[in-house]
Amino acid sequence: MDKQKQARDLKFGAKSEVRNVPFIERVLGVKLAKTSEFHTFDWVNEKQKIYVELKSRRVHRSQYPDIMIGLNKIRYGFARIEEGWKIYCVWAFEDGLAYYQLEANTFDIKWVRDGGRTDRGINELGKYVFVPTNKLINIDCSPISKSIKVESPKRSPKILAPISDAALEEIIAGASMISLS
């Protein structure tokens, strides 16, 4: 494993979270709390039942026709949606922020395919979801006049199991008898 590259990537992501959470909070109209280190999602608002995942990328939004996120996050998200939660997947691009709200009626099972990376010295290949960039909604990144304090959660949200392949397939409209393996 390339520990230097991994450390550089983690630092890049951590800086992106600090820089971008005020804009995400503004567009969603809620305060977010950082989840625990090993939670599936980065941010939560338990009162409003919202989870947010932020993926920071060193590319421009228009550089590729779609953008990758782990299938594990989508499965977990659909399981939470069944419990009344809203799930937002946010990408920080070189040229701005954009999000996709995970919903069964807008998700396409064809977005699931093989992907990943091997450039950090370990095999990170597997099943991923490639959300078309034309499905993303831009987030206003104009200056925020007041200082926004990011609060830590008083307790970490309970880590719940992701949804199964079969249940995911049932949730997605028109996606019967499709294998995700």
C-alpha cells in the first residue's frame, strides 16, 4: 500500500469537508454533525433524518460523463430511505460542488458497474455506482457572510446494515430480476 498517497488523499478529503460543509448545510437548510470515523456516511442530521456523503475529486465536473461512488453507500442509503431518511451524495469537484439525492424513482440500476482504483498500492476494484453528471444539482458556493460552527455529534449514530441486493432491486423501479454481483 502506498501510505504516502493514502495520507495525501485523506488530507485532501478532510480539508474538503471543512471547506464545503457550510455550503452543503446552506443548500439543505440544516446543521450537520460529523459521523464517527468508520460510519458509511460523513455527515448526519438526526432530527431531520438526513445523511450526507461527500466525495472530493481532483477533476472538473464535465471531465467525465459520470462520477463514481461505492455501491456500499448506495445500498446503505436505500436501507435508510426505507426508514424515512433522506440521502444526499455530494461531490466536490475542482470547479464546484454538486449533489444527487438518492431516490428509487431517479436511480437507474444500469449505473452499477465494475470500477475502482489500484494506484494506492492496493486493489480497490469492485462494484460501484456511476451517477451521470447531468443528474447532479449544483450547490451555490458564493461566500457565506457569517461564520458557521461545525458541531460534533453528542453520540455517534447507530451503524446499521446496508440493504441486500434483492431488496435494492425491489426498490428500484423497473429493476426486477437484475443481479448486482
